[in-house]
Amino acid sequence: MSRESLPPTPASSVPTLADVARMANVSTATVSRCLNSPDQVAERTRTRVMAAVKGLGYAPNFGARALASKQTNTIGAVIPTMENAIFARGIQAFQEELGRHGYTLLVASSSYQEALEEEQIRTLTARGADGLLLIGFHRNARVYEFLKTRSVPALVAWAYDAENNTPSIGFSNKHAMVDLARIVFEKGHRHIGMISADTTANDRARDRLTGVKLAAGEAGLDVDRMPVIETTYSIECGVEAFRQIMAWTPRPTAVFCGNDVLAIGALRAAKEMGLSVPGDVSITGFDDIELASLAEPALTTVHVPHREMGRRAAGMLVDMVTKKITPKSVELQTDIRLRRTLGPPPT
Amino acid sequence: MSRESLPPTPASSVPTLADVARMANVSTATVSRCLNSPDQVAERTRTRVMAAVKGLGYAPNFGARALASKQTNTIGAVIPTMENAIFARGIQAFQEELGRHGYTLLVASSSYQEALEEEQIRTLTARGADGLLLIGFHRNARVYEFLKTRSVPALVAWAYDAENNTPSIGFSNKHAMVDLARIVFEKGHRHIGMISADTTANDRARDRLTGVKLAAGEAGLDVDRMPVIETTYSIECGVEAFRQIMAWTPRPTAVFCGNDVLAIGALRAAKEMGLSVPGDVSITGFDDIELASLAEPALTTVHVPHREMGRRAAGMLVDMVTKKITPKSVELQTDIRLRRTLGPPPT
DNA sequence: TTAAAAAATGTAAGCGCTTACATTTTACTG
DNA sequence: CAGTAAAATGTAAGCGCTTACATTTTTTAA
């Protein structure tokens, strides 16, 4: 067993920068430059180095690169769940755009639990995420501080607030809901109800509820007597909540749902209860997931540009990471999709 | 500006292991052990170290850890797209289980393009993924070789093949389809058609088609004359394909669809064409996505345990990475969900 | 009480890369 | 062709951690 010399043929293990350098007869610095800023290297050298890279099947070691350059080219996203089609769609677009910029996506999900979200944010940060995509503003101030001391830029999506100093991309859940609710009131509804997602740790749900209340106030309704049921994100819960809300006196002639999934549940419940939609009761959703236009009757809802949001979020985050800037929050437009589930109240 | 001494207070930057060591009055090795194998450290020391960790708000540097330990605790997954609910669901479960084992998920999507998939596999490998989750077996042999030389363990999901030496977790697409098709033929259908996803780079689609053909052969049909349309994964494509296939002579009385999304499209097309389902034509899907039971009439399809697959895939992959074993492939059971879209052929 | 074994801790050598700075080569100018 | 600027390349110092091995401390057994 000889030893004591610069390892000439590094066994059969994974080739390193040094191997490439040796083969191409240059220093490791030159190889590194070939890979990271090719135009700093003379063409002849570059060709030679690249040949060596190819010949050896060299690929840079991630850890070493991260350690030396202090960045991972990785962006983290903490979302409630991918099973929710709206996030799946947005994240898909987010990831595609990230890829175009040479970034990779690290994902974690919070299952709508605040504590878990905090943990995931810490995990992704520890995993070296250069930047973070977060959903909504609501979270412990401690988390924002943590991100600041670690100087990990974060972008909030699916929510919009020009005032907040965390940049965001999204839409005003409140305004969107106000717009929808106004249309509903114009149809003449005076007794309404709302099935909302849990509002405790979910500012989006909260804003949507606020929107309905605002518009209701405008229309002269007694907002305090409006039945509101908070429940979990699932069709079954929508069914159950709808039953409860229709037991109210006076019985609502229109039921706002905080999202399409709950609305689909409501729709099904109505069917089971033998109620005609929109003859006996109107139902509205929010998100415009695929199911919305497929439902029978098709669901009136608020259309949200999820893909666009994901795509642009990626661009913003990459800018934040590379240029170290804090972009302006961007507000996306939602629009009302009037479909069959909305009609005038029964006479 | 003084200098020349071991940096005592490292400015306000991120604390390192050395800072913790200094504060707790131990060596960096001890701190490292406290974090990675706590029971090798005396309780008193550990308490002191942990206090320092907390006091300093220390979190290990990912790159350094990866470089030194040669592992990232990160698992990569390359899926066609998250917009497909079946992958979203499976990946969600995958990620949750990964988290339970202390692993983080890195995702990339191939958009069903073979070349892109290869690129993504290389990217995730370069990003330091300790192991990889891949969908289906079909890919260039070069990719498998690459993975082998880099010794990155890979697990194939959504497909099952006990013979293949890449371990897998999934189900037999062929058998599942045979089972479904047999039921269809028992109803008396003699003229069938199939709307399939693109089979070129998709072994799952191919196997499903094979399944239908096998059962058709069993039933004594002339397999070669069976109309098959290959199209893209989308409701619209399903609509279009269904129109074409119903123009065939003799007109099919049952149309198999390679997945539920195509089936939903077919269903809609049937409605638009004024055909009764299953009165005039029966339609079947595959996957049992949420939409399947919500459709009107509800779709007969093959139920696949996506979540279970994701969850167990995570466990297997973690074993592969940590214990360096190659697990046995596991076959999951699918089952037929007989719903309203299947009936006997018109008389 | 003491030697040997076991447990705890420390020392220091990398891991493979990037990059500031130093040096060499090439290109240009008068 | 010398003299200088610009371009290309090399040198080597880390980046922050893990871990084999060495050393010290504690425990155990005789």
C-alpha cells in the first residue's frame, strides 16, 4: 500500500474538482471558474476543462458548494397541504419557474397547524433554504424575527397587504368576497349564512368572512345575527355545516362558503335534503377549483389565478435572494364566476 | 480594530458550533456529539451545552454538515406534475412520513417529458438528495446507471414489478385493468374503445392498455380492431377523444379511460352529445380521484391507495438510505369501485 | 488501594468547494 | 520593442461541521 502522495487516481469514488483540475492540467480555481463564470476563462482552457468534466462525469458536491458559497440555490415553501388543489396548482407553477432560474424547491406542509408551520419554517431554514414562500400573514411574531436574524428572505403568497413589511403576492380576500356578496345582495337575498374555514390561524378565512359581513352591513342586514359556522376543509364538513346552517331561523336563502370544497359539500347536502339550488337556496364558493365548473349545477365562485401567483412568486423570491431587494407587494385580480348556483331568493 | 486572536464575539452574525463550544466551555466535538448522539455525552455537560445552544440561538449550518457527514437528510422526488391530484395526494403523504423520520423533501416535476425528467433527476442528485422517488420504471438506462455510479438509492412508485432490480411500490396497472375489464365484458359489451394517456414514455398507461386488450382477448374480441385514442391528460382532451371514438364503426358501447380525468371528459362529451350514460354507453376511469364519486353519474373506476403508497414509499426510501438495504418491492391492492357509469350495453 | 476497563472529552484532520489576492501571460500602445 | 494595462491563471485560506484517534476522567473489580 503506497501512500504519501497526492492521491493520483481516487479509486472509483465520485470525482472531485481536484480530479478534474488534474486531468485538465489546471488549478482547481480555474475549474471552479469554468463552472461558475465561464467567460472569465480563456476558451481553449475552458474546452479542455469541460472535456475533463464530461470524461470524469463530474458533478459538484452540493454540501461543499453550499459551505463555500453560503448559498444553496434552494427555495423552501411551507404550505398547508398539497392535497388542496389550489396549493398544488400554485406550487407546481412556483416550482417550474424556480427551475427556470436554477433553483430547486424544498417543501414542507403544516396541515393548517400553526405550531407545525413554525417548526417547518425552522427546518427548511436549517436545511439551507435561501428564501421561503409562506402562505398568508398569520403567524407568531417570533417566526418573523427568526427569519430576520437569520436573514432569510420570505415572501407571503395567497394574501396581499401593501402595508405589511413582509412582501406579499396575492389578492384581497376581503375585497373579492365583498364583490361577490354585493352581487348576491343585489339579487335580493336578506337571509344569509356563511360556512367558513377555521379563522383562528387563517387570515384568509378571516378576511373572507369580514368581506361578507361588510357587504351585509352595506345591504342593511344585521350582521350579528348572521349564522356563521366554522369547520374543517373537507366535503363532508361542508355537508354537515350546511345542514346545521339550514336549521337556522330564519332559514338562509343564500349560503356563502369560504372555499369551493365546502361549497361542494353544501351543494351535495342540499341535494340530499331535497332542496333545489338555486331555487330554494343559493350557494357560493371561493377559489374556482376544477370541481367548481364541473359540479351540478355549476358553482358560482371567485376565480383566483393560482398558477400566475405561483409563477410570479418564484420570480419575486429569486430576486429577493439574488439581488437582496425587498420587492413591492403585488396585488392580483380575482374575478367572479357567475354560474348556476346563484339565483334570486325564493319568493 | 484589534485582530489576531481567536474571534471572541463573532460580531452579530450567525452563531457557529465554535461559538457554542466556547460559551459552554467544551470542544466543538462535544457540542457536535450533543446534537447528534446525545447519549455519548455526560448529562451535566449536555445540559450546559444545550443551554448555550439555546442562548445563542444556534442552528447547524447545513452545507457544513452535509460536507462533513456526506449526507443531507433530504430525499428527492421527481413526479410528472403536482396538478394531478393522485400525485399531489401521494406526495403529501410521502412528505409527511419523511418528516417523521427527520427527512426533508426536494421536489421537481417532469411534466411527463422524458428528457426533462432525466435532467431533474440529475439536478436533485447534484442538490445532494440522499435518495430519490421516481414514478414508473420507464426511463433511459443511462439514468439508472448514473444513479448507480453515484450510489443514490432510488425507489419507483406508482408501479410494481417484482422482477426489476430497482425496488418499487405500487400495483399492477395491468392486473387492475384486467379485473375491471372482465366485469365490463361480463355485462355483455362486445364493442369497446379505449382513451389512453400517451403510452410512449409512460409504462403505467401502457400497462393499462395491455390490461384491456388482454381481457378483450379473453372475451374473444378482435383486439386489433379495437379503437384506441392516445391523448393528453386533461378534461378537454377527454371530451375530444370521446367524440372521435364514438364516431367509430361499430360504435363502442363501453369506453375505457386510462384515468379519471379523461373519463370525466368523456362523461361530459357524452352529455353534450345527448347520450345517456350508462344507457347508451358505459364509461370507466382509473385512479378514483375525488371527482370520480362526485361526477354525475358517479364514475366506475379503479381505486388506488395513493396516500398509503406515499407513506410507505417514504419508509422504504428512508430504510434504503440509512440501512443501505434494497427492500423487496411491495405490491399494493387496488379495487374496483362499481358506480353508476357502468351498465349493460343497449339492447 | 490500585490497575484495568469504560466513559467522557479533546485534538485536529479533513470534507470539496469558492474566492481574495498574487502571479503569470497576453494584448495593446507609442 | 519596451512598457503598461488587461486577461488568464494559480495559490491558498477558509467555510462550519464530523469523526477517528488520543487523552483524560470516572467507574468497576480485585
